Amino acid sequence: MSPGSFTAVGIDIDPYENEAVVLKHQSGNGFTGLYAVSPPEMTKELTDEFGVGIISPASAPMVLICSNGSVTRLGSGVKSAEVLGQEILARC
């Protein structure tokens, strides 16, 4: 898999947080990457599609969206770069 062949986006689903809170958390912890705040409608759509576990930070939920339009919820738990690469290659 070549660099730049995928994009990861962290999505904050806390209804009491906003972009400023996310940016402060991101910079305060040295996190790089893309982050977004989920509007309530998006959070509802995620739970309708994948169940309430998709909004449980403790389970490290992740959805893989491929360029061909396929969408898959990956298993719970933190995933290594190697595992993510394998998932992308196998599913996309």
C-alpha cells in the first residue's frame, strides 16, 4: 500500500463538544491527522447503520469506506497499522 492511498478521519460524537474543544485536545496531545465533529444527525445515522457500539469510544470503533463505495465496520478494539493495512487490502 502506497503512502497517501488512504485517509483516516477521527470523528468526535460528543454532543457537548465542538470544533474548538477538538482542536484543543488534538494540539494538546500532539495528535496529527484529520478530525471532525459529528452533527447529531450523522451520529444518529451511524447508530442506525452500525448499532450503538459505533459511538462507544472504549471499543475503538472504526468504519472502512473504500473508493468503490463499500462500507464495513471493522471489529472492536485498537488496530495496529499492520492490521489496518491488511483490512484495506482485503476489503478494498
